[in-house]
Amino acid sequence: MNIKALAAACILLAGCGTDVCKYVDPLVGTADNGHTFPGACVPFGMVQPSPDSGNSRWEYCSGFNIADSTLIGFSQTHLNGTGCLDLGDVLILPFSTEAPEHDNPYVKESLHSTPGYCSVDFVNGISVEMTATGHVSHYNLKYADPSSRKLYVDFQNGNVNSPGNLLFHVLEAGIEYPDANTICGRLRTKNWTEREWYFVMKFSEPYLDRTNLELTGQEKADKVILQFAPGSKPLGVKVAMVPPLEHRCRRKTAAGTSPESAGRRTPSGTSCFPGWT
């Protein structure tokens, strides 16, 4: 996947010409308490894939502060300049060690951010590129060690007021693994506001092994480690998100059902259907 080409196409389709976008610096406001994020988005888009350096204190309303030298991963939704914490949904972290670390040093000079595109390198050699369409986050993950390609996915993650809130801000979660290329589901969360949303996650290649980590306290959403086959090609990851109304409309279009039946959920509360990505 050519992330840079996709980012350029999305910005042009959104009506932003290069004569305007060249003056934009997404890093403005990422210092002190500016509460902005450096990641990718399009106007009025539902997703904003971006690096996260923290998620449980007021200075992390946007999930990122340029003063930090480590990252906890990359989540798909972010607020900009609000002064209140929320979002930070579906955190992913590529790693090659035995287990994922919470704080991962990155090369600050490598952080590159332009309208619709962001990239960063970790000290361990892993590099991440990201862009976004209206509903889909797109990633290219390049591993320094081609023999160990792992991905941590945390559906319990969120930008919350305190570390304790991470345990119970997910009110409901239904997550399914229909095949080794796909994870999909529904979550209902509450922090600043109460939200319900659906997602589909797709991988450019199937994972070989999945480990579901043990949940603690009041946690309801999965935390998983995925192991991919050795290889030198970048791993592509897409995360599509829609709100409940659009979820029902898409199901109706895909299945030819009535609006009433389209609104019904499977026993686990989720439904995977064609056309999300």
C-alpha cells in the first residue's frame, strides 16, 4: 500500500489544494497543554490515526505530547484542543520482543506530519506510516526484525481521566474473529460522553497465532497479541469505524434487509458485513 499516495488523494478529494496545505503544520499545539495530535485525518472524518504518548491524565486530552520521548501505540480516534479527555479507540502497537512494552522510545526527529499523513520511527527500528479516509485508518508497519512480526491490539484503550478509569470506561464490548485477516465488533464506551460504535480491522496477510491476554477488574474489551509470518514486506493494517445508524444502513445495503432487521445484532452484539473498507 502506498500510504503517501493515498494521503495525497484523500486531501485533494477533500478540496485542499497543495497551495493551501503546504502552510499547515499539524505539530502546532502538540507542546505544553495545546492538546492537539500530529496524526492523519480528512475534514469531518470519523477516524484520526495518530501516535499516542499517554492516555490517562489531563495533558493527554489529544493522546499526545511532543515533550514525551516514548509512545504507547497508535489509536484511531482523537480530539483536538478540547481540554477534555475522550476517544483513543482501538490502540495498536507493532513490536518484536517477547511482550509489548507500555513506553516505547521513538526517534523524535523522525516524526513527520503533513495534512493527511504521519510517520514515525521507533528506536528499535520499527517504522510506522499512517493516513486516513473518512472512516478508515490505513497503516504500513515495517519491522526491523523480519523474523519477529507481532502486533498488540488493545480494544480496552481510551483517553480517560485517570489510570483507574481505563478499567471501566468500556461499558459493553462484542468482538469477533471471523478469520485470520479480520477482527470486527461493537463497543459502547463512556468518559466525557457515552458512545457506541462499530469497527472492522483488516490485515494485509493472515496472522498465524492469536493470544488473548487476561482481563482484570471491570475490563470488558479484548487485548490481543497477533503473530505474523516472518517476512520483509510491510504489514498493512486497516481499521474502519462507523456509528450505529450508518452501521444499520450499511447492513441494509449489503444484505437487502429491512431497516428493522438490519438493526438487530448478533448474540455477541456485533456484525461483520461487506463494504466497510
